[in-house]
Amino acid sequence: MATNDTRLTGWADQDHVPGLKSELLELNMGPQHPATHGVLRLLLHTDGEIVYKVTPVVGYLHRCAEKIAEGVDYKQWVVYTDRFDYLGPVTNNHAYVTAVEKLTELEVPARAEHLRVVTAELSRIASHLIALATFGLDMGAWTPLLYCFREREVILNLLERIAGGRMLYNYMVPGGVRYDLPQDNWVSDVLEFVTMLENKKLPDYNTLLTYNKIFIERTSDVAIIDRETAIDYGCTGPVLRGSGVQFDCRRNDPYSIYPQLDFEIPVGKGEMGTVGDCWDRYIVRVREIEQSCRIIRQALEQLPEGPVHAIELKKPVRVPAGAAYSRTEAAKGELGHYIISDGGTKPFRNKVRSCSFCNLQVIEKVGVGQMVSDLVAFVGSLDIVLGEIDR
Amino acid sequence: MEPKAIFDLLTAHLGEGAAEYRENDIESWACVSVARIADACRFLRDTEGLEFGQLMCLSGIDWDGYDENGKGKSVAILGYEADGTPETSDRVADGELGVAYHLYSHTCDHKFTLRLRFPRDKATVPTVSDIWSTARWHEREAWDLMGIRFEGHPDPRRILLSEDWVGHPLRKDYQMPDQWLNVPLRGQPYANNPFAPADDAPAGDDTPAEG
């Protein structure tokens, strides 16, 4: 169907390809399309294979969790944070409880902080594994998907043993975590998994996917986000670091026990092409898995004894009046909560600044001029989760 | 740079009376007059030494019914009655609306917060989407959920809700809908579920599965 968008008239009159008359087409990519990673609809205006304009349409999963937050007390809302980025739920828990604790100034026991970091990093690895897997799938690589899901399954089992849920954990509460370690060899199982991942599995992925010639050809020099664009569009997480900006909330705006831990912040260096291309965003995630493994090992080595929550779990938390914006590094980027309290047990306003929401927006600029097939690579490299965009 | 020093630079640029500083232990902020917000943002982004390149977050706020005493006695939001019909209220909302801007500078590594407050019936503020591109979606969200118009916005549509949605759900006086496109939205308790199994349906096996 030819477009009747008045903003685009004049396109057909220009001689884009000498001797060929072309016309803009409207093409819907999604909402039911495996390469859009959820119910995302991209309205494309294409001239042949070249994308002239991208308009993301979001909101299919909207449930207005911010309104729900105003009707339930602070603890009851932790379950809703699980459902934002459902691929890395514990990092979302961590972001929310950090925000509440910033206002209440609750003393969180050291053991709870360590358990938070261990579970959040496990969750980050799980999320990144899905990112690698689905990105490979978008590029036509089927095997890494099965491998990554196999390793993710181990993480799901480990988190199930400590938190009770398989995918959605509701593990943290303001003031601590819900459960202490299980009475079995959980710690040694985690360490064993981490070692296996570092020594055996990541080299496997690198051989299969990262340094695969076809994969590099499809992703290097594709959809380059430069440093200025990334900051201007509010990109965070691996998308920002892929563009060469060394920024990580765990280091630049420290929370929890991250200042005590020794880890590096990988950034894209343009090894296979230009800084900020799809391959750079991908490799940042692979290297972050290594760093998460290091963090988990250190946190478990330092794990102190003691209680795991500071306050009674059944009592609602009363938060002093005030407002604070708190940000943490979730798997996809900077997850911020702006909480306004009126001194009661329910937030007066709880605004969620979700990472994928800001990361996706950059497609409006960088997607223009790409081939349709490169746009698939681009969306895959952004690693978005629609549950978090739509909230 | 400390927030107070940033504010001093800002108020020197805007002139007296355009901005007020609110000191707070957790997060201090500058309350700016609505007409000068774009000017203030441009100054904060472009001035050497401030360089706020990133808008972290833009939040619409409805201050209606806020308990200023900090006792947690704010007016409750409207939900559903026990029988599933939407709650109504005779109270006329008269509180102010607001917008909060959270800025961050990657080069200088400092943060700053700006806030606006304006009356409910004049919910229009200048856009900052030409200063930070990320504001485009944030402002669309604030319009969609909070009903704040951003003047000069290039694409002022709803973003999360569908175009034909009525009202702005995050307003404190928003009344829950009874139905949408003939789909009942009544928050009925499970016992009143119209799709619940009939009374004479064969009883299910309640014993937990083995293993």
C-alpha cells in the first residue's frame, strides 16, 4: 500500500536511484513478529529495502503499574517490579528497594546486601544470556539459542532454590531480602556454575557466535550509535557502553556493596568495525557476564553471617515525607525510580524510568537509512523488553 | 559541582524571581517558573562546567490532595467498589500539577533536579524535546498518563494508551472506567466472576499432585 502520509510527500519526485522511479511503502513489522522481541510494532516507511522512517508503536502491555503503586503499600509493590523486565527480575527488585531505602534510610544488614548482589548478578547473567541467544537467532544462528537457554535454566534453578519462584521471585523487601540461603550446598553450586560459565561456556559462545565470520559480517558497522546520540537519547546500559561511554551506575553512582567489589566496566572499542555498532553492543554483554561472574565470586567469599532483614516482614513500611530519584544498573541499563512520599505507607507518586523505554527511542534516528534486515539486527542489539517499556 | 553552586549559576542567568532553591537532605531541587523552563534547561546543557547532556527522567506529578504535613493523610485514589462498579467522588480536584526533570552530566559527573508547579487548568508547559531528544517520549508519556501538554512538541500523541482512551489515569481524580469498547473492566471479586464454573459443575480434585 502506498503511503498517504503528507509529511513524506515529495519523496517519490526525487530521483533516488537514477533511472528508477521509486515509491514509499508502509510496512508493519510486528506486533506479532519474532524479531521484535515482544509485542513491539515498528511502522516502517521503506523505499525498496531501505528504511526511510521508523515509528515505534508501544503500549500493548501497558498495565499502569505506577497507578497500582499508589494503591498498595511499598512492600506489596515489589511483585510488580518483577514483571517489568521479566528476564532479569531481581535487578528490578534491587532498583526499587534501593529507591525506598534512600527515603527511609533503613539499615540493611550486610548479609542481605551480599545476597542481593549475588542474586541480582545471577539475574543479570540470565538476562544477558537471553540477549545473546535471541540476537544470534535474529542473525540466523539457531544453536547458540539452545546453549544459552541451557545455561539460563541452571540460573533459574539456583534462584528458585533461594527465592521460591521460577521466573518471578519477589525476593527483596525494603530493609533486606525475604529468605536466607537454603540449607544445602547452594553456595558451592553457584561457584561451580560460575566457574563452568567462565571457563567452558563463554569460550563456546565466542567460538560459535562472537567470532563467527557470518555473524561479524551481519553486525559490524551496522546501526552505529555515536556517543553524542547515545547520551542525547538517554541510552544507558550496554547500549551506552557499546558507544564507548564508560558509565555504569554500579561504579558512577554506587549503591549496595558495589564500591567494595573489584570489577571492570567493559566498553565498545570498535574491534570489528566502528565504535557503537551492533557487534560492540553485543560484546559488551559478553564481557559483562565475565564481570558478573567475578562479582558473584567476591560477594560469596565475603558473605558475612547475620540476619537478612532489618524489619518485620509482615509490617508495612512507613516512609518519611520527601522525594528522591534513585537509579541502579539493571540488566538493560539505568533503572530509575522517582518516589514521592507523603509520610504514609503508600507512595504518593512512583515514577519508573525504565531503561528499554529510553533505549528503544534511539531507533527513530539511527534506524533511518538502514536496510530492513539490518533493522532486525539493530532491534536485537538493543535488547529491549516490552514489559518494561509499557509498564 | 554541588546543587547549590549550580543553582547560583542558574539564577544568575535567569534573573531574580525565576527560580527558587529548595534545600533537602536527600535531594535538593530548583523550582523554576513555567515560562522559563526551556531557557533554564538550555542554559544547563550548554554552559561549560555544567554540561547536563542527559535527561535521566522526566516525571509528571499530580499534587492534588497531597498531605503537606507529611502524615500520610493524602486523598486516596479512586478504585472499584466491592460489587465491581467504579468508585466515584464528589470532591473537585483543585491541586496543582507538576513536572520534575532529573539531569545528569556525563562529563562533570553531577546531578541536578528541576521542578515545575502550575495550576490544573493551565497544564501546558514548554517542551524540552529540542534540547534532549529523549524528552520526546517522556513528554508523550506525561501527556498520556498525566494530561500535561507540552507546547512545541513535534509529535504530541499518546504513547502507552490507545488514541481513543478517555482521561489521564495518573491524575488523582481519575475515575476508573466501567468498560472499554464493550469489554467490562469491573474489578469483580473472584466469587462474582461471570465466567466462574456453575454450581452444579463436577467438583474438581483438590488433593495435591504427588511428588
